[in-house]
Amino acid sequence: MRRYLDFLWTNRATLTLLALLLLVAGWLALGALPRSVFPDVDFPRVTVLVSDANLPVRYMLLQVTEPLEQAAKGVAGVRLVKSQSGVGLSKLHVYFGDHVAPETAYLTLQARLAQIPLPPGARMTVRLMTPHIQPFAQYALVSDRVDSSAMMPFYAFDVRPALLSVRGVYQVNGTGRGWPVVTLSLSPRRLAEHHLSAGQVVAALRQAQGPFFAGLLNRFHQQFVLVSEPRPKDPAALGRLMLPLGPRGPDGARAALPLDALGHVSTGPPPLIIGAAVSGYRHALLIDVSAQAGANVVQVAGQVHAQVQSLRAELPPGVHLIRIYDFSSLVRHSLGDVWIALLLGTAIAWAVVLLFLRRLDSALATLLVVPLAMAGTFLVLHVLGFGINIMTLGGLTAAIGALIDHAIVVMERGLRGLPAGAAPALRRRTALAACGEILPLMTLATLTSSVVFLPLIFLSGTLGLLFRHMALAIVIALLVSQIVALALTPVLAAWLAHRPARPPKPWRWARRLRLGYDRALRAGTRRPWLALPVAAVLIGAGLLAGLGLPTAFLPRWDEGAIAVPFRTPVGTPTDETLATGRRLAAVAAHDAAVARVSVVVGRSLENSRATSNKGDLVIILRRDRGVTTAAMMQTLRRQFHAAQPDLIELKLHQIMSNRLENLSGSHSPLSILLFGKDPAELHRYGKRLQVEVRASGRFENAVFKSPSAGPEIVLRPRDRARLLGVDGREIAAQVRADEWGRRAGFLLRGEQILPLRVRVDTPGESPQTLARLPLRLPDGTQTPLGQLAHVRLHGSVPYVTHDNLVPYAYLWMAPKPGEGLAAAAGVLHHIIAGAHLPPGIVAVVGGYYRQQAQGFRQMALILGGALLVLLILFGFQFSGQRPALAGLAAIMLAAPGAFLALRLTGTALDSTAFLGLLLVSSIAVNNVILIFSLARGRAGRQPDAAAVARSARLRLRPIMMTMLADVLGFLPIAIGVGRGTDLLKPLAIAVMGGLSLAVFASLWLAPVFYAGLLRLRPARAD
């Protein structure tokens, strides 16, 4: 070690250059790191959506959902398949085991499902659930004069290509009514005059499409491509198009007839299936922008905004391009808040160091280690492909105390006890020798504390995906800081030793503290039994505080962005649901804290298709508002219920938090899953449980998720229809053409594709008059539909939901504010037990409460595993289990401080608080190792209690200094500097409480426990 330290001093100029290069490299790496709210991780979950117009529920179940379920369940690694079958929709959520790589799961499932034949026209979308598939920004084309279908050309040919040209943009999707449609409305009278059906007109139009390849012609040293192009150029030409639909001649062939002789051609918006709205405007087309995986969201958002600015100069008259939301600002502000908290914590920790050392140069030298360690950490993160997000930056914030701790330990040891009045060379050698004593011990302590975080690698689920990034950031920061402490801090200590400083006058309170500590430590080592009642009190206080804590999955985060899924009564058409969404948007926009509101109907924030009675609002709050997002959600919930009391579902949640929950497969805090064989029975008992859950008064809302396709009119062919040569397919085709229309190709307007729709211009039918709808028989005559089929009205057709091929129904609910998930789940178990469900129905409590419970179990195992690893490492380091048991017991008794701090501040016990306990253990390990290692170095392999007590006295000042710096360094996060620190607040509070008690545990309990263990059995002679 002496040669190594002399080498460092000799090459101090080169080390200074290396430090400068490290700062520059770290700064460049920081600029290149991608920024996002959450880590860019892939979840082992794949979503499959099959859309096929409006096919009935039972058809989709038998022809699409069940074959796909069977295929997905047979893929290796699949643990759960959930499905939902509705009108024209089949949704599957396929969950893989944690041991399966998400990319492998996605490709394997996609390859397997591609082998399943789907109905003609069905479109299947397979998506791996990753954060980047969700849009980070939403813009809108809005107008009071031009509808969304008329805005489609500008979106498709100007906006979308411009935004896709931005490097880092993954996808741009527009939500509106759709492309304009050319509609041929056929006259029933004229069809009857010419003995035609709508199907014959559709078939003739499809024959008149094109272009068709007609061969090649080689002449005049050139090759000509022959093209037959019967397609009309525009809607007017379509009306003049001559088709063989006229009267039959003597030879039986039909004469040519222009289309406008059978009806009229018009161009307009398509049928309203998916609609969008923005508060303050009549028409809107929403534009969602998603970023590529690993992209710097902040940088991409800036380039997208620049493109939007340039597009505004090209807008059509009466159209505006506005921004609804841009989560890059949330990323920027949140990361900025964490940066501010980190800098403030560093400044506070430095002030504590200055207070103890009372030398400005020493304090500045200690502070210099922080930017170097941070620069090295950023460089390593960049090399490993990580980014800057709440988790990695939170890990760096959590490690800031340990970074300063390394510098403090070396600096304090090197500058303590220097010979007064000695020559500078002697002072330098003395300082280097003192550093040489502490560096191996501190390195061993750092490696041991880093091992504490290794079990987090085995944490599964959402917590594992998120906290691995935080744990790796902490470990990288600790190791880089240790390297800096090994290479640079001894040189700084030797340099400062050259400068003689007048010994500071000891403070009176410090002298009294030391004397009091000496008396307490002597009393404890003489009478070790005194530690037992102290430990019992701490354990009891920790149990009382911990058992009464409300529990949560993740901390509450004030995003300022609210998603509001809502459902109108079953069977509500899209236009009425959109009108309801507009009313809710107007209610929200009336609040001064709301900046913008958008609405989508017929699709959801997660899926491209939904039922006509389902809508979603996105409410963006102003940043300068004076109310929290949680309080705003409470206010809006009351206002929405008052404005629209007939809603069958209304949920309010923050967008980013909900996205994280959806990615992990949980859509609500709590849910009740009912499994059985009979869907009708599941529906009946589900409604009963919903009433009982609401009657308990313990829940904010309780929604029975029974999505329905709405009313259904069933046409069952009569025997007479078969005798007349008409089957069910022909009945369906004619009714569809009359009531809905059929696609018959398209027209081209430049590069714009205008779908061509043919329908019969009949008076609007109703369920009561549908039986009078005239249908054409094969002989050309017409007869009412009721003569060919039984017409039956079914009030509601439920979706069919499966969980691993078993039918199930489910309820969603959220506990009231302040109510913990574990306590609320206990209430649900009590309600289920009192419901006396029949033997054929099984009820299970789910939601992300289950993930919380699983996460807590895993975190408890990880804490236990970390303590066991520490016990083994301590045993090897100290050549015996007595120091290991004493140190481990002291570390464990720091946990009640974390529980008490959470209880006093009213903070819920969540996964980040558990991570705080790990952090407390890793920091407390350093103190215990240094105390016992110093005793072992001075008194041999098996030091006695007096030697350990002397080491503890020597470590009193540095431990008080480092622990106070650590505790106060977390103060900006604990008090909530900005809204971006909300996710780290429970961690900071737990660490502050745990470290406050860890000082007492390290300095008094550990030596006293050791003294007691020595008395239990005399030490064996060496």
C-alpha cells in the first residue's frame, strides 16, 4: 500500500489530468444519455387484437378467439392467457414467465398465431408491451368549419410524413372519423324496375375497378405497358359509368346503364365508428406520436414541436394544429426536480462536512469527489446502454451520501492527528500512511455494501424491471466512488497536509457528546444485558409502526395528466357517446386548473377499437395550478357524476402511472375475479358483489366490468325462405346492403384513396319496423323480411371473457384515499366470504394489490437474503460469527427507524420504501465493518470488547459526520422539492429514519452485542 500511495503522489499531475478527462467524458456521456420518465424496459406481455368489422360475438368467439387462445396457450413459456370476445373484436393478453426474454416471447407468439386462419378481411395486430408504444405527445387538427374526414388528406400527406421524418419517432397515428367516402345510394324503386339487387350492383362495380395489366407492346425501339383502367376518375364520372345493369335483350344479356339511373352519388364522411373531440372546437382529428425504443424523448419532442411549427404555416383555411399534451415536459420537469434535489442534498451534505471539519479546503476537496464519481457513473451508464430516468437518477440521488462518505472517511483519517509544527514532507508521509490504513478497510466495506443490492437482480415483475435500474445505478456509483477514493482522495489529503492549519477549538457540545457516549458505551460493554430491553423496545416500536402502515404498490406521483375512461349505457351509439364525452370535456374545461381536454370514442387509450359506448378523456392540468392532481381527480369525479349520472363506468387515474400498471397487466388497485362455467351466473353474482362492495363504504368506486355488444336483433330464417331459394347468408347480405352498405372498391384522388360504399336508400328502419324491410327473391319479386325470417330482439349480448380458457367476470375498485391496499383487500375477502357463492363459482382478489403482495414477499426475501449474505461475508472477514452476529443484529435494528419515520409522516409502505431499507443496510454495513476491522487490526484476529469499544470511540466523529450528511442529504426529496421527486419520497423518508437509528445501532448496539456474545462463551486461544 505504501508503494501504491507513493506512486499516486509522484504522478499527481497525471492523476489531475485524468480527473479532468473524466469530467469531460462524463459531461459528454450525460448529454448523450436518452431521457425518459421510466426505464426503457420490455415487459413479458404481448397483446393481440383482431378486428373484423361487426361480426357477431359468437362468431368471433368460435372462429377467432378460441383458436388463438389454444395456439397461444401452447407456446413455450406462456403462463396466462386472457381474452375478450366482442362484436368484431377479439383481444388476447398473453403473459410469459419472467425467465422468457420479451423479444423472444413476441416473435415466438407472432409466428405461432400466424398459422391460425382468420376470417376474410380480419386484421390481426400483435404488440409487445413496452413503454415506447404509448404516445409521448398528442397534437390535434381542429376546426369549427371542416370536419375530421376533410382534414384527413392534410394529415396523411403533410403532417404524418413530416413527423415520421423526425429521427427517433416510432409511430404517428391519427384518430378521427376517417377518410371521406364516396357513397352510391341506390333507389329501391329503380332497383325493382330493373329487377336488380344491391349485390348485383356491387359485383358490377368491382369488375369496373383497375388498373389491370394488359400486356407489353414492343415497337419503335421502346417497350409500352398496356393498362386497362376502367376505374372512374371522380364521383361525377362514377355517376356516368355505364355498367351492364339495364334491361335484358333478346339474347338475355343486359344493356348498359349509367349508375345515376339507379341512384345518386355523394361524397362525405364515413359512418361514425370512431370519433374524437377537443374542448372548444366542433371538429378534431387527434394525432398521437410515439418514440422509438431508447430514443431521447426530450430531444425527439423538441424536433417534433419544430416540425409542427413549420406545418402551421401550411394549414388549410379554418384549420388549426394545436398541442394537447407533450409528456417530454413532464420528463424534463421531473428530472429537473430530481436534479435540484440532488444538488441541494449535495450542498447540505457538504455543509455538514464543513461544520465537522471546519476547514474550507478540506470540505471543498471532499466535495470534489462527487462530480468525479457522478461523471464516471454517467460514463459507465452510457457504455452499458442505460438512460437517465427517475429510477437511475433516483439511484444516484440515493447514493450521494455514500459518495461523500468515501471522501469523508479517507480525508478525515488522513488529516487527523498530524504532527503540529512538523515539516511538510513529514506531514505528507503521515497523511499517506493514515490513508493507507483506512483504504483497504473502506474498499472491503464498499464491496460488501454493494453485494446487498445484488439480490435485486432476482426480483421479478414490474418492481424487478424498474428497480434493477436503480440498484445498478447505486452499485455503479458506489464502485466508481470507491475507485475515485482509492486514486484521488489520498492525493488530496496529502496535498492538504502540506498546509498547516490551526487545530480548531473543540466545541463544548461535542465534548459533552463524546463524554456521554463514553459513559454509555462503558456501561453497555460492562452490562451487555442492557441491550436486550433496548432491542425489545425498538422491535416493538417497529412492529407497531409497521403493522399500522397503509400499503401501496408504487408512490403517488403528481403528473398533472388525467385519463378518464367512461362508458355510457349498453347499446349507446357512437355519436351519442361522443356527445356525452363533449359534455364531460366542457365540465372539465370550465375549471381554471385545466389546460386542455381531448376525447376519443370507439377506441381506447390502449386499443385501436372499442365498443360504441366506450370513451376516454385526457385532461391536462396547468403546471402553475394550485391544486394537486389527486385533489383534482376527486373534484372532477363529483362533477362528472353530477353532469352525467347515467354512466355505467367512470374511472379517473393518472396517465403515466396507469400506463405502467397496464404494461404490467394490472388495470386497477383491486379487483374481484369470478370464475365459473355459466357466464350468466357470473354476471348475476358479480352484480350482487358490486352492490355489497359499494355498501361497505370502504371504496372510492366499484365497477362491474361486464362489457356488452349492446342490443342484438337476431334474424333466424324460416322454412319458407329455404323453399324460395333464400338462405341465411343471402338474407344477411341484403339486409347489410340496405341498412349499412357494402364496400365496392375505391376511387383515386391523386394519392388519396376514397372508399366506395353502396347502400340502398331506404327510410330509417327501427327494431319494430325492420320486419317490413323488402327483400328480393331469386325470381325478381320482393317480400318483407318478416316473411323470410323470425326477427327477435335481444336486449344485451355480453362479451365473452376467458382467463386461461376458463370463463370469468370481474369487478374493479379503488380504496378510499388513505386506505392501504392490504387493508382494503382484507375487506374484500370478508365481503366474498359473506356472499356465500355457490360451489361452481370461485372468487379471487386481484389487481396490482397482488403484484404489491408478491413484490413485498420478494423484497422481504431479498432483505433476508442480503442479511444472510452479510452474515457469511462478515464471518469470512472477521474469522468468526460473533462480530458478524453482533453487526448483523445492529443493522437489523435500524429498520424500526424507517417504519417510525413512515408512520410519523403518514407515508404508505411501498416498494420504494423497501428499497430504502436495503439502502440503510448497505450504509450501516460500512460503519460496522470499519469499527470491527479497526479493532481487529489493533488487537488481533479475535479482539476483546474493550478493543471494539476503543474502535467505536475513534469512529464516533466520522460516523456522526457521514450519517448526518447522509440523513440531511435526503431532506430535499423527503420534503418534496418539486413534483418530480414524488416517486422517491418514501425511499428518502425510510432512509432518513433508518439511518438516524443506524447511528445508535452502529456506535452502541453493535459493540454491546459483541461484548454480550463474548461473555456467552469464552473465546478460544489463538
